[in-house]
Amino acid sequence: MTFRRKLQTLLILLVGVSCGLLLWMSLRKANRLAFELIQEKVFTVAVSTALRLDGDKIEQLLRPEQDGSPLYEEIAVKLREVRDANAIGALPIRFIYVIRQVSDDSWEYVVDAEEGGKDKSGLGDPVEFNHSIEMPDLSIAKVNQVYTKDSFGIWLTAFAPVKNAAGEPVAVLAADIAAQRIQTLLRQLLIGDLVAMLISLSLAAALAAWLSGKVTRPLTELQDFVRGIGRGDFTSRIQMKSNDEFGELAEAINQMAKGLEERESLKGALVHYVRSQAADSKLSGSMSGEEVARRITILVADLNGFGQLASKLGGERVFALLNEYFSTMIDIVLRHQGSLEKSSDENVIAIFGSRSDDPHQERLAIQAALAMQHALAKLLMEWKVETNIPIFLEIGIHTGSARVKLSSAGDQLEFDSVHAIIEMAGKIKGVGRRFNNRLTVSDTTAENLHHTFPLTAVDDDSLDYALFRVEMPRPSLR
């Protein structure tokens, strides 16, 4: 997933989670508020109605055949008046009735405000409760803390005691308020909130697409420019007028490209020092001659930690330092009877013994390596630059057999055989890096040194050659 897509997704998720959290909190609060309003209304109706009823007359309603009698209707009319007065609005009272306790766990209907039909409960009919917590208390008024669901719907019920002339509770008035309408309103509120949330997410998606494009556009430009540098285009520069981190990064990349361009120019300026065996072989034409094997020694030196100076010192200063570095290293190789092979980056590849069979080529290669280490230390002292990463040379040396074509125009090394020895010297240098060795040689190089240099065996079996670390003396910088 691209950074732009990740940023866009993150913004949409952030808006979605925020909207979802706000929706949950608002619905939770709305449900709680609606429940408290229902409780307040039904409790008020129950208490105020119970005070209007005559408990002595209710005590006289004892038999089912009294249902519909003048005494029964007198009480029922009062209940209907209260029911009808509260039957409108968002919180209508649906049922209002009088019940009394028959035993500890059973109750019966006394008076019901309903005129008839299946919703009317007759005198003496049992009252059904789903749970004991729904049962009223004959002595106190209360309202249920949860909704009650039965075959008639979803209700919230309040109870208030009805007392006789002596002040004794003889029955309980119950009022049921229908919760369906409130729940319908809450569902409509939920649907409205969901629609608003979807609209917000759509707007957030559009805004996220625009914002992510605006944020990542400079990053895309930098990415394309760096890819161009990777393809070898060091001459172009990125134009980004920005005062933020992207502008600073663009400036740093431009400096890096300038340094790379100057480095390539430096290599071109030093090309007259380089003796390419492959080029010489091609230029020699098709001159016939005997092909023989010759022992040669390859030195591969890799300059580590120098790249950090490009952004710190600027291109011109780095160009001058590289010029001095390459000139110094090349001079050391030539003074030790070596020749140079084409290389890349800050690598120096030197060949010893290429012109003739030289019995001292291994010693000369190691002497050149030690001189290069000494010269680099002296250069660093003269440059007086401070770096977070140390700058040092890693050198690998390997002696092998290369094919040579003898001709009147001069002996010519066969490129493929030389390249194989160069690759092995590079691998030896890589092994030395793992062991923090600055100078590592193969056993084919060490066997002809005759204890000229202090050698320590390297405990590594990744290559087909035994390896040795050359103990380098601390250079004197006077």
C-alpha cells in the first residue's frame, strides 16, 4: 500500500471513529434522557390519580359480578378521565387500572379504565408479572427501572398506593406508558445520525483524497527524481519551492546529486591514471601470440564513511577532498609498481605483477595497502572534519592465476580471468568487514610473504581460501 493510500485510509478511519464515538455517546444520552422523562411522567400520573380515588369504595368491589356496576363505573370514569387527558403527546398513558394483593406473590385486577374488548381486564382477573421486581409495593409509590414487555407491547409502569379513610393502603393504582413511540423516535434519530455520519465520511473521503494528494505530491516528485539519480542522471535538479521538511529534503538531494556529478567528473579527470586491462586487450587488436598463465595480486580498497560528508560539507568541498584522496591513492599504487583497474564509487582496484612475473608482488601489494592506510589517516588529520561515522579503508588482497597473451605489442591480461581474482579480493574484503579487520589477505598471498608481515588467522570458512589479518602498526602522523 502506498503512503498516499495509507494516509487517506488513516484520515477516513479517524473521521469514522470520531463520528461513531459521537453517535454512540449521543444515542446513549438520548436513551437515558428519554427513559427518565417517561419515568417522571408515568410516576406523576400514578401518584396524582391515586389521591383522587376512594379506597373505601374500592374495598367494596369484591366479586366478579360487580364488574360494570354503578360503583365500579364511578371509579372507572375517573380513571378514563386521567387516561384520556394523558393520551396525547410523545408520551401517552395507554393503560390505567387498580389492582390489589391477594397473597404474597399474586395480585388481581379490581378496576380497569378500558371500556371493553380484549384489552380490558375484569374484576378478579389475575395480574401476570414476568419478574418479581415488576411487582408493586402496597405501601409505597414506585416506578419500574426497566421496560416491561408483554403481549400488548413495551411499557414502563408506575404504582401508587390507594388508601381508605383510615389511611391504610387497600389497593394500588397502576399506570402504563407506551414506550413504542419513544423507541420509534430514537430509531429515527439513529437513522438520521447514520445518514449524517455517511455524509461526513463521504466529505472526509473527498477531503482525505485532496489532502493526501497535496501532502504526497512533493514526495512523489522526490521519488521520481531519486530514481533518475539511480539511473545515472546526475545533471538534473529538482525545483521545489517549499519552506517545510520537503523543501529541506529537496535541497539535500540536490546537493547529493551535485556531489555525484562532480564525482563522475573527477573520475573522468583521473582516467589517464587508470590502466584498464580489458580496454588494452581490445586495443591490441587480433595480434597473435602465445597465451600463458601468470600469477598476479589484486588489491581492492573500499573507502567507508565518506558519503556522509556530501551533505555536510557541500559539493565543492567534497570534490576537492575526493580529488586529493584519489590522487594520493593512485600515486601510492604506482610507486609500488602496481597498475590501476577501472573502479566505481570510492573503490580503488590495483593489480600487481601484471607486466612481468614479479616474485615480490605480494609484498608490494601489502606495502601499498599499509601506505594507503597511513596516507588516509594523514589526510583526515589535514582535512580537520568531524564526522559521526568513522572514515576508514577496508582492503582485501588475493593472489591468483590469470591468462596472459604474449605479443610484440606487450603482454595483455585476459579480462575474465582478472575479473574473477578481483571478485575474490572483494569477497575477502567483505569477510574482513565482518571481523572488523582493515586489511585481510588470502593464503595464496600469505604463502609468499615468508613472515615479512605479522599475520593472524581469521576464523572463517565461507570461502575456499584460508584468510589472514595483517596486523597494521599505528601510523605516525608527524
